[in-house]
Amino acid sequence: MTPPQGPTAPAQSVRPLELFFDLVFVFAITQIASTLAARPTGQGLARVTVLLAITWWMYGGYAWLTNSLDLERTRPRLLLLTGMAAFFVMSLAVPRAFEPGPWGLVLALAYLVVVTVHTVGFLGTSGRLGISRLGPLNAASALIVVAAGAGPVRERVWLLAAACVLQVVSPFIAGIGGFTVGVGHFVERHGLAVIILLGESIAEVGSAATSSDRLPPVLLGSLLALALSAAMWWLYFDREERDSERLLEAVGPKRRPRTALYSFGYAYLVMILGVVVTSVGMQKAIDSFGVSSHGLAAWFVPLGLALYLLGLACFRRTLSGGWPVSRLLGAVAVCSAGPVALWGAGWAALALATAVLVCLLLADARAAGPRATAATPDKMPDLTR
């Protein structure tokens, strides 16, 4: 019999079981995006935002958890698989979560299991002191989600929004001392979530495009969507991921958990929301490939890209202490694709949005010359205040 083991050191690389977990998480995000595609309105956008926020909060929580788990042992594996099963049930319930019937409650109860497993998993790790303070607030937000699932449909968005607000402020109430961050694992795990999500968004766009009998939307529209997604990938993985590990490593151990929360938690949520909205926008642009769009759907591509670029800007600001002006200007410039979709055609909006991102990539390449310097640790903001 193997003797009991104490808390393990933070993981420094992603394990295969975590990749398996991420595939289930991305399925949940895909299901959330499908609700916006089915209801491309302000109400649909509000629903997607609150569902994504509570889902991302616990995905981030599991990234922190697996950072401390020894996944070579059977018990932690079974624990993670249980959380994965609960995420999967949530995914199945998402499309009908705002309809009368039992599915809203099914989603809520599955979410409660996700939170419970997360808390129990931390009890045997070095983060047990931190989860003893943060866990009750996570449980309170989960109970609000349960109340939303059991209550009237018309009040669900507001109750879910209340749960989101509690999650956002809970680290300021309870603090996040007691948690450790294995930098290499943390950066790689979140980067893999982004790349899988971008890949899945292209799969969804391709599936939607091939349902059409018109040749231009299927070929040209899908290629434009692929180019746009590739530019989004390039913007993050050519610079941000490469630098983030070094910058996070440079932060002192006491400040590192809060810096990680701001960058890979809050800023990442804005980025992920941007990917989701852009994905739906690309589908809608292909649907209206040769004609002008109507309503809010015409703004999904520029809105999603603006959120993505704003998230990238906040991510860089949190880690380095300086605002990347090009990202902020890009977020403004990409909004020009909205009027193009309204008065022109879907292909023109996709082409213009892609052109803006390519300009940002060229600006990055120019800034990466010999005179470019990285932020030093003493210039980084004190985020513990």
C-alpha cells in the first residue's frame, strides 16, 4: 500500500488528463456560443455573457487546482473526472437553460457539483488554507445559480449576473493568499484553452458554411474566417504567451497569485468572450456573405474582436505595467467593420476586420526590433494594493 503523501509541488507542464478536461470545457463554450447564434439579440448576448462568466470562473478554478494536484495518483484523477462529468452535464443543459422546464435546474445542480469537487480537491493540496476562505464564497455563488435554475425564467439572467458579481469580488473579500502558481503550467494551460477554442470556432464556422449551397460563402467566406482566426491566434501566441511566462515568473511569490488572477482570470474572461462573440459573428457574416446584415448580428465580429483586443491589452497591462497602445487603437479601428456589414456585405466586414488585425501584427513585428525592451520587474505595478 502506498503511504499517504503530503501536498505536491506546483505542476510545471500540462498533463494529458488536463487536455481531456479542456475538450469538455470547450464543448461547454461551444454550446454557450450556439445560444447566441440561435438568438442574436441583446438578450441573447446578456445570457451568453453570464453563462460564460460562471463557466470561465470555475474553469480557471480547476486550472489552479490541477496546478497543485498529483495526477499520477488514482484519487485526484477520479476527482478531476467527476468535475469533468459535471461540466459535461452543464454543457448538455446550456441550450435550454433559459426555457421553461427542468434544464435550468439541471445546469445549476451540475454547477454546484463542479464547485463542490473543486473545493474538495484543494483540501489535500498546498492550497487548502486559501480554499478555506474562498470556497464558502464559491459555494454561495453556486447556490445563487441554483436559485436561478429553480426560479422563474425571466429572473435567471439577473440572478446569474449576481452570482458573477460575487465571484468577481470574492478574491477581494477573502484574499487569495495560500495559493501557489506553477508558472509554466499556468501559462501553458490557459494558452491551450485559447487555441482549442479558436480551433473549435473554425470547426463551427466550417460546419455552418457547408450547409449552404452557394459556392462563394462556402469557400471564400470560410477562408476569410480562417484568416481572421489565424490572426487572432498570432496576436496572442507570437507575443503575449511568449512574454507572459517570463513576466509572471518575475513577479514575487507573494504577488504572483493576484497577478495571475488579474491576467489569466479577469483579462482572459474578456478575451474568451471576444472569441465566442467573434465566432458567432463569423457565422452570421457568412450567412449574409453578399448582402448587408441587419440588427445586432452585424456588430458581432467587430464587437468580439474589440473585446478580444481589449482583453489582450488588459492582459499585457497587468503583467508588464504598460498599456499596449496598438491593441487599444486596434479595438477602436475594428469597430469600422460594423457599418461595413450593415451597409455593405458580410465578406467585406470579414476582410476589413482581418486587415486591421494584420496591421497590428505588422506593428508588433516592427516593435520587436532591436530597440524593443521588455518591462523589468521593478517597473511592474504593485497589484497587491
